[in-house]
Amino acid sequence: MRKHIKISDWLKAALIRAVRTFAQTAAAMIGVAALMSEVSWAEVLSASLLSAILSILMSVGGLPEAKDSESFGNFGR
């Protein structure tokens, strides 16, 4: 039996996960550069945004952080 959650709970959990993923990707990309002057900020931003978007898309399948959720399609009721 599938459990139901409010869309606001799912959205909050998905956005928190996306922000964390963005920050982790940015930190990894910056850490690769030997010096701060060698950091390609456009590439850091691009990779971080892509990872945040992918995180939200993956959250559609389910979020363990969202209370009583299995997937995005189980909201309402």
C-alpha cells in the first residue's frame, strides 16, 4: 500500500536535497583546481546546476527524507 504525503513536504525535502547536491558538486569541482585562480567558475556553476536538476528528477522516484513518502505521485488525499 502506498502512503500519501503533501506536495509541500515533498518539495521541501527535494529542494533541500538539491541544494546539498549543488554544494557538494561545487566543492568537488573547486577542490580539483590547484589554485583558486585556476577555477573555471562557469564549469563549476554548470556542473552544480546540472547535478541539482538531476537530484530533483531523481526525487520523483522517492525521497527517504520526506515523511511517509514513496514517490512524488503519492501526494494529496
